[in-house]
Amino acid sequence: MKKEDVAERRPGVDLSFSPLSRREFLKRMGLLGGGLVVYCTVGDLPAAARAPRTGYAGANVPTDFNAFLRIGADNRVGCMVGKIEMGQGVITSFAQMMAEELDVAYESVDMVMGDTDLCPWDAGTWGSLSTRYYGAFVKEAACEAKAVLQELAAERLGSPIARLVTENGAIFDKNNPSVRVTYGALTEGKVIERHLTELPPLTPVSEYTVSGKSYRRRDSMEKVTGEAKFTGDIRLPTMVYARILRPPAHGARLRRADTAAAEKMKDVQVIRDDELIAVLHPDPEGAAKALAAIKAEFDLPETGIDHETIFDHLLSRAPTPSVAGRAGNLAAGEKEATAVVEETYLNSYVAHAPIEPHAALAEVKDGRATVWASTQAPFGVQDQVSRALGLSKEKVRVIAPFVGGGFGGKSASAQAIEAARLSKRAGKPVMVLWTREEEFFYDTFRPAAVVKVRSGVDKKGRLCLWDYHVYFAGERGSENFYEIANHKESVYGGWHMGPGIHPFAVGPWRAPGANTNTYARDLHLNLMAARAGKDPLAFRLEHLKDSRMRRVLSAAAGKFGWTEAVPPSGRGVGISCGIDAETYVAAMAEVAVDRQSGRIDVKRVVCAQDMGHAVNPRGATLQMEGCITMGLGYALTEEVRFSDGKLLDVNFDTYQLPRFSQVPSIETVIVKNDALSPKGGGEPAVICMGGVLATAVHDATGAVVRQLPMTPERVKAALRAAG
Amino acid sequence: MIKTIGFALNGETVRLTVDAERTLLWVLRTDLGLTGAKFGCGEGQCGACTVLVDGEALPSCQLSVESVEGKKITTIEGLAKDGKLHPIQEAFVEHDALQCGFCTPGMILKAHSLLAANPAPTRDEILWTMDDNLCRCGAHVRIVAAVQTAAEALKGGSK
């Protein structure tokens, strides 16, 4: 298991996994409307034995493989995965992987996702792990099921297995194609349990017909007609909507709350459950009115910390660093250096701001709980609800319908616990829908962070020193992949630090940490290239042996039409590259900077990535475009401002997401690399956006903008400093 | 105050007795069971709750149900006819002009009102009109392409 996967795990969540018992498995199949299931297992093969095939070597993996699929008598295949669909498109790519390895039509696969009663366990949908790791298990399950179906067909048809051919959900004898049977006919009416003696071979990539082909999203019909159900769309008889009393600032303490007026309101129920004070009403407006009728007094904190002083605060709290990478000797590098540049870069808090705020509907009755939640971690919610209500996990079913955007922010799902507690107390189904203000207030922001770099070039203009210190962004994206004789990367705290460091909750934000690290590295490299009198692309290539990185840089340069010049050239072209989720990515951009207003106009972004085998190149392209567009925000406009625990940006009037009129022309290239298994696709391209735009601004004007987002004020200040 | 309010909803007359101050958004989503219009920000800042009121795209979270008395309301559920997608919906499918899909109904209705008023918008006109609607997944370039395709498909007819 890679280090980053461990880092993805959120503290405080029980991620222990126990495989399904046979009884539970059969119950699960019963819920699907019949036991038409191929259930096969290669003895008690531990996950480690499959590691060479799945890439997983450690614990915390689903081992109940065969719960991944169900073959109906109608020859339709149910593909069950514990992941959720939040726009990233795995609903399409999982179906492709299942169809490819089972040898059925893509259209015959039905996806069942994010339901703890129906789907195999999963830690959560994050880290660009779905396709590269979970997908491997989907393929394993399909591969084994196909082998069992072949055994069954051999018995049914009286032909030796060696003569049998699978094709499109059927098996026939190659000497006599009319001797054939469909998968559905083989499994009909029974749960089949077979033990294989050895792992059957996986389909080689060279024979793929479905995986690697571009498919449109399979959920778009539902989403363009309004039929797609998100958590907030679910209605149950007698359900009520909750509003919860919230503090005005982080760190505020409730002195008293007078709920008498709310209690007298028609159809209102007031619930006080320890610290949780809520009002319930059959419609959301009624709940809002009742909440407004509560008279509450809070003691407010005085921390003296705001969005400007936070960086000094963070540096004062820096823990002992860990060393993410090192080589050579920094002192030797200092000696060799003919020019040394030392800089400090800052990155601000940003919000996830999915358009769907956190939502949960809970129905707790008869000692069981059913919770629909907009969450990236349905099994994590199952654990948390079972603990909050004192129910065993089997009594808690969590279902994640379509999720309206997550980006890491729905890894935490406090709203689901609130809904469950309130439903238990109220004795009826309760919907908790966070308002936009609550969504900002309780977001687990991407942490503010500081990077200090001291680096030098020798008399030949080669990097001989790279002393890199990152505070509170973590190590993801900090690793040095350039050939630098003397380098060291020191990491002071991760992106997930608890109370005492940040004034509010922080958490994983699309490619956690990598946005900060890549911005700092690439802007600094532009300064070094300038100092060495070299073109920034040529400068990078002089220090690069890694062939995957060289290939993506050259693919991006070809598409972009990169021509050599020493920055600042006045043209406004930028460059950034990095490795994220085992995917290599490079971006180039062109900007215009208005020196009067400080406004940055992004004209064009080109992005190339090598993501191993791309299961759905079209879906991967959508993710690259999404990353580039979303990344404009943290690079240019998005910043969470606050003072004394109170958030100053709580809606979209002041918190500025990227809008249509700001989006540049976007061109993407997927560098084919079928020799590698699928790598991450949901996050990599976002990591380049700070760096590619900061270097473009530097190239345009010579201004070094040392803090993201590059607001007009910061650009103007940097222009003044540059002279 | 409880009142009886009538309006045309997706071509059918509805009358309901309801607290007249409630928002059109939540009356649609709860009393009328149409959940295509979404709650995103509650302040008319994001466009997820967009519906057509006499053809104009408006944020339904900012409208009282009383204010639409006698008007024609179209929600995303009313756009496809006899199981056939509206050309704007078709164009969104064709271009994959969505990811999570939460902003999509609002985007499609916003585009509908743009194309009804301006059947051949320039690219800039599309950008400036669609600027009112937020998409966090970053489907913008595809949404613009979808609106352009839909404009072509709708040439010669307003619907």
C-alpha cells in the first residue's frame, strides 16, 4: 500500500473490515430480488496473494469479491461497488471494467453503488483510488465468475472447457457454435458456490474491446430530465425537515437557549439532545421560522487570528518535520551554488463548495436505522451512526444516492449523524439539509499552508541545491522528481491536523496538499530558470530523467506550441508538472495581466497526462477539464476569510467560484500508456493550476505572486515589488 | 398566510392551499413532488433552483409561491415531451455537459430562456448569460458547446 493511501484515511473513523459471512452475503443477494448469483472463491486466498494483480498488499481492502456481481436470469449483470458517484464518472468506468472482464455487453451491466446492505465494503470514495484499486477487484470478481461460468457450461454442454469460448454473455463450443448457453441460463434460479483451485488469467489489455474505449456518461439521461435522485430529493411519509441551532463562530460557547417561543409554533417539534438543539417541521421554511424564534446567547472567542495573521500562527505551531526525501548534502550544494534564491509561498484556506450542500435523511425505527446521505463514505457513516445510536452495524443501512459534488468535502458527514440522532428522538424520518452558510461553516477546508524554498544553481546553470520546507500541506506533491544532487524535503505537519492548529476543521481537498506543493515548486523553478538564463521547459528537461515526465511535458509542449524564451518574456506563458495518484501530468497556459487592475485573464490551458491505461478516455478528459476549471478558483479567486472564528465568506456573493466568463480555452491530451494498469484520474490535473498560472503571470510581467489566490490586489502588489 | 394559489405547472393547472409566503422552490419540491429544481444557496446566487416563469429563468428560492399566481411555470420535469428529450437536453447528453448533475436542471432551463430570447447567441452572450449559474465540477466548456449545439438544432423553431 502506498503511503498516500494511508494518508487518505480520516482519523477517528473505524475502518476495520470483516468479510461478509456467507449468511450475510445470501441476505444481501435476497435484497437484490433473487439469488441468481455466481459465488466463487479461490479457497481463502488472502488479499496479499493477489497483490501482484490488484496492486493491494495491505489490509483495508474488500475481500468479499463475489459480492461485486450478480447475474440475472435475464442475462443482466448487477455490478455492486461500495464507491459513490459524485460526478467523477466511475458509474461508467466500473461498468466498462465489469463488461470487459466478464465478457458481457456494456449495456447489460447495471450499477448498484454506495449501499452498505448491497455493496462490498469500501473505505470511501477519495484519493483517485476507485479505478486504480477498487477497479482491480471488480475485474478479479468478473474474471473468477467467468471461470466458474465456463466450468458450469462445460457440464451443461458436455464440451471440454478448452473448446469453450465466451462472447457477449454466452458460452459456446468453438467446434460447434450452435452448442451454446447464456450466463443467465447457467445461473438461473440458484446461488452457485464454487471453489476454484487457481486464479484464472485476466484478459490482456491488447484484447480489450470495452475498456479503453470512450463512453458517454451513463447517468446523463437521468440528470438532464431531473429524474436523478439526490439525498435531498427523497421523500418518506411523515418526514420532517430539521434546522439546528448553530454557533456564530468557531469556538463560541452556548450560554443559554430559550426555545419556548419555537415550541408554541404550529407543527413544530423542538429536540434537545445534549449539545444538539434542533427544530423539526414538515417543510423547510417552517423549520427555518422556528429556528429564528429560538433566543440563544453565545460567548464569543477572541483568538486574534484571521486570514492574514494565520500564516505566522501556523509557523509558530510547526511540529518537528519529517523528511519526505533527501539526497546528497545541502552544505555541499550551498558551496557549489553561484546563485541562491530563497522564497516563501503562502496558500489560503479554500472551501469545497459543492453545489449540493450536505444532506441526510434518517429513519430510525424498530431498532434499525436507514440513512440516505450525500457522503463519500457510506461505510464510514454506517460506523458513525451505529456508534451514535448504539446499534450494531448490521442494523444500520446507509445509502448514498447520486452525490452532488464532493471533492473531498463529503468525506466528513456530520449531517448524517445529526439526522440519525434527531430521527431516533422524534420517532419519525428526519431530513437534515445544511444551508449554504452551514456548508461553509462546517466545511473541512483545504488548509492554509506555507512553503519555504532555498535553492541554488551552479556556474553551468544546473540546480545544485533544493532545500524545501512545507508547513501544514503535507508531503503529497512535495517529492522531488528532478535530478538535483543535493536536496531535502522537510514536511511540518499534514493537511489533516486537528484542533489547536487551524481555527476550524480542515480536511482533504481534491489532491490534498499537492496543489500547494506544486504551486510552490513550479513558481520557484521559474525563478531559478530566470536566474540561470534558461527557458523553463528546457530547464526542467535538463534535470529530468523520468521518461513518463519527459513524455507528458513534450506532449503538452507539442499541443501548446511551446517556444523557448527566458522568463519574464512578456508573453505570459506558464508551465507546471507533477505526479499525483501515480499519474503524470503537465500543463501550460497563456495569460494576460492587466497592470492597472491587477486582473488576470486566462486565455488558454493545455494539459497532458499519462494515467496508465485509460478505461474511459472521454470520462478521463471530463475529469481533466473539471480539474482545470475548478483549479482556476484556488489559483485566482477563492479564499476563505475569517476573524476570531467567524467566517466572513458564507455564500457565493463573496466566495467566488470560477464562472463561465472566466473559463479559458482548454485542450487536453491523454498520453497513451497501456503497459501500466489504470492510475488516478480525478485529481491529478488540478495540482498544476496554481503553478501554471503563477508562472504565466511571472512570465508576463516579472511579478512573483507569493500567495494564492492571485487576487488583483496581490497581483498589483507583486507588480509594484517587481518594479 | 394560508391562501389558495393557482398556476400552470408544466402545462397543467394546479391549485393548492398553502402558506403563501413559502418559496416556490420548496412548494415544488415538497407539496408538488417535483425535485428537479435544487436547493443550492438559498439566496439566488447559484442558479441550482432555476425554473421558467412565463419563459424567464428565475431562481425559485427567491420567489414566494404567491408571486407566481396565474403564471406559467416550467420545471426540468416539463421539458421532455412524450418521452422525447428537448434539444437542449439532447445536447447536454451528447456533449457530456455535466458531471455530478446537481446544477444541470438549472443550467438547461437558463439556456432555454436564453435561446428563447436570442435564438442565435454569440459565444460571449452565452458566457455572460450562463454566468449567473454555478457549476463546481467544471463542466463549463461542455455546457457552452451544448448550448451552441442546441441553438443550431433549434434554428427555425422556438421550441
